[in-house]
Amino acid sequence: MTTLERFDPTGIQRVLCIVAHPDDMEYGASAAVAEWTSQGIEVSYLLLTAGEAGMRDRAPEEVGPLRSEEQRAACEIVGVSRLTILDLPDGLLEHSVETRRRIANEIRFSRPDAVVTMTWDLEAGWGLNHADHRATGLAVVDAIRDADNPWLFREQLSDGLTAWKTTWLLATAHHPDHAIEVSAESLERGIASLAAHREYLAALPDHPTPEDLVTGVLTSGGEHAGVPYALPVHAYRMG
């Protein structure tokens, strides 16, 4: 049964994906990124942390660089043009003015037509949502508006940087009302991008295989959109 309208990317030239950790984009959303980049859309990633607290048996000093390198490999697979990883603390992200400031700066630099982030709800499809995901999502909502206000974070507005209005906010795993159709090739690139987090996934013995997980997300989305594969999103048109 078709319940999701297909999202039309007409007019979108640049997309900025903002998430908390390495691997957050790879649970289905990177397949949509592969689809966009194959159409000539420029996609950048902003990660607020390096995910250094994400592996219980390995020290953060080792894990942060490791996970950053795995994310770079994942980005190359789906054609991401620019990856920025901030130095905010993994596990301790806050929905704060400073977090909004740093996100707004990247929005003003990247000038995206659409921003992608994860759900900020307490309850998500997989259970209780991670604190960092919740803080990131809320900060992204506010920072999109902050970036468009020339009277906020005025110290950023120099050397050619100006206020920027983003047209779309696309939230994954968040009360979907649209779906981003992806091809079988983009599905395979999405699977490969999750598999690029090899050592991180190896530390999660009960984790589904990348093929099963990504295919499941996109097949379910496709069923609700009347196509073989699609990523469900909530599409907010920013006023």
C-alpha cells in the first residue's frame, strides 16, 4: 500500500548531512546520498563527534581516529565531497547555543538547499534513542534557523560568509511523510558504506549484516512509496 509521497529533489544542488557519530548516516541514508551524487548533487557531511566513546573495549584515543578513517572510506563509496568532523565529546553532546553556533557556521559555509539529520525523538524505531542523536537533531532544527538570521552569530559573517536559508530539512526515522527513491546500484553502495565501518561493526557481535539491515530499511520504505527501494523521511519545508 502506497502511503509515502516520493520526495522530488528538483532544484536541490547541495545537501548537508549532519549527524552525531561516524556510521549514523550509513543505516540507509547513505544510499540516498549515493543516489543524489549520481545525479550530480553535491553532498557534504558534518559529524559532531568522532565517535570515540563507541567501542567499550578500546580507548577513545584509539577509537576516534579509527572511526574517522572508516567514515572517510564510507564517504568515498557514496561520493561525498566533503567530510567535517568536529571535536565535540561523544556521548555528552548538548542541545546548546555553542552546538547551534558550530552547526550554523557549517550551514553558512556549505550553503545547502537541504539538510539531513536523524530523529530527535526519545523513542525511535529501534528503541530508546541515543542522547547524542536527540541533542543533535534538536540543535540542527535550531541551527538551520540561526544560519538564516543575520543577527545571530554575527562574528561568522566575514570573509564572504553570509546568512543562508536552507529550503528543506529531511529527518530520517522520524514520522515519515515522504520517501527518497533509490536505485539498486545506490542500495549496493549504501550497503558497502555501512560495511566500511568494519572494526566498529566487529565490536557489535549481534549486529545485523550491512546487507540485511540496509536492504530491510530501503525495501520497507519502497513498499510504502510504491517503488522497489526508498528511504523514508519527514520532509520539512523551512519557512
